[in-house]
Amino acid sequence: MARIIVITSGKGGVGKTTTAAAMAMGLAQRGHRTVVIDFDVGLRNLDLIMGCERRVVYDFVNVINGEANLNQALIRDKRCDSLYVLPASQTRDKEALTQEGVGKVLEDLGKGYDYIVCDSPAGIEHGATMAMYFADDAVVVTNPEVSSVRDSDRMLGILASKSRRAEQNDEPIKEHLLLTRYSPERVERGEMLSVNDVQEILSLNLLGVIPESQAVLNASNAGIPVVLDNESNAGMAYNDMVSRYLGEDLPMRFLDAERKGIFSRIFGG
Amino acid sequence: MGLLDVFRSNRNKGSASVAKERLQILVAHDRAFRNRPSYLPKLQQEILEVIRKYVEVDLDAVSVNYEQDEDQEFLELNIVLPDAAGRT
């Protein structure tokens, strides 16, 4: 059976899709057969971030409705053989994702894949609850900012109560924290919540800290998951995240502001 | 830390500490609320109905509080009765 990972946050715009793409690509690059599913019916974007938007023929809802089979809908990534994308549909109504239908698709995928990464839509409505219902692991993507931290905490409550594991009294979903858009300079100036602050409030297993980086926008502009950009801090931080998820014990990087020259040191930057 | 930062840090503590404080309070409150049993609102409603059979009280006269620590749960009921003049 595949391990199901949901990428969630509650709040929108914090980097869920970027993270889902990075996680899926990272796992696939390490040789694991991986499929990444876009649960954001109506507002699909994962295909764009993955750079396969022009190859979408059938989608997740088509498969649930029996209008296409899985092999017709799955798009194989051109950069990595063991990675497949299941896009969301653009137009249909959100209720199209039935619990039964989603469960069936995940079960079928589970036979052929090692990891299933679910890119959740923002909010706590139907699509988001469907994305997390069957999960084994949850990566809660959080920005160091008040509304994002609060929404993440609300998400934790929902993960603990409205999942298959909770309903069947199984071992609860493993929850991980991923802090994104982190700016060490602003943290040093006392303008931004630090990793420790967020950890103190949410007390979750910290999977990674992704620094605020121009590379993320560049990567989505080009349709290349940022995890492939190993020159950038964000790319390296995402790679660390994947390795940590797989059990490697790596120190957190990019938590300190870059040291400046003697001039700006004296006068403050 | 730069030389000028010494003066700067005294002047301005930064907004992050305010954010952290607010969040800690908010999250604690959210969590307490989340762990409440789901029957509480209905319980409150029914108790209010019973009391209103006998005493004319305001709709918000009954408050139900639920607290939980490691090995105990507290259900606290607080009913505010009107002063003597209001009683029938």
C-alpha cells in the first residue's frame, strides 16, 4: 500500500502547491514511484506548477465519474520517470469529489505507487476535507504570520477529528510542520515570528524551513518544481525536507541572516 | 549585531513578540473550545428552557463552562437570577 501524504494549511497562498510539487518530485527523484493529485477542483494549479498544463486530457473527476480510467488521466512527468500527476478538473462543481470515489481512486493508485501526495485546496470545506480524509501523513504548510499560524492550528484540530484514521480509531495521522517564506533578516530584527516561536505555539515535528526566495517565483513561472533548482536556498531547503521526511536527520539550514560586509555591520543593514 | 543595533534594540522590541503573545492566547482559546463536548450548546439551551418555566431570566442568564485538565473534567453551570423585583 502506498503512503498517503496530504499537503494542507487552511490559509491560502502559503505555498501548498509549491510544496506538493517539491515533495512529489523529491520522492520520485529518490526512486520512489510517486503520484501527486490536485484536489483543488475548479481552481486547479498543480499542473501549471509542474509544467504539464498542456498535456491534461482527463482529470480526477473524470476518473471518479468513470469517464476515463486512471491510466488515461495520469500524466507522466517528462523529467522523472517515476512521477505522475493527476490533475484536478477546471470546471465541475466541488461536490464531484465523493468520499467513496476518492477512496476508490486512492486504493487503485495504492497498488502501483509508493507515495501519493495530495495537494489540498485552501479552506476547510469539502475539497480540503476530502484531501485529508485518507491521509497517513500531513504536512501543514505555515507562514510565520499570525493568520497562517492560527489556521494551521485549526487544521490540526480537523486532522485529529475528521479523518479515516480518527473515525476508525487507528493511529492518528502523523503531522509535520513546514515553515515557508521565512525571512531570517526580519526574524533577527524582531519583525517576524521565529521558527522557535511557531514551534512553541504549534508543537509539531518540524520537517523544514523554506526561506523566502525569488527562486520559488522563477520556478513557478517556468513550470519547474523549485526542488529541481539546487542552486537556490529554497530548492536546497525543499530537498532537505524530502530527506527528513524519509528519515534522514539533517540540521535546519538558512535560519540565520546572511552576514554582510563590515560597513553594513557597523551601521546596521 | 552591529554597533547601532545596540541602541536600536532598546528603542524597538519588534512586532514579532506581540504576534507571539496574541497567538498563544488565541490558540489556547481555540483549543479549549475545540475540545468541548458537542452536547454543550444543546445542554445550555435546555437548561435555559427549564429555568424560564419558573423564573423570568434573560437568554444569556445561563452560561456553561467546560474545562479539562490531565485527569479531571469540569462542567461549570452559572445561572444568573434576576433581582427580587423581577421575580413573579
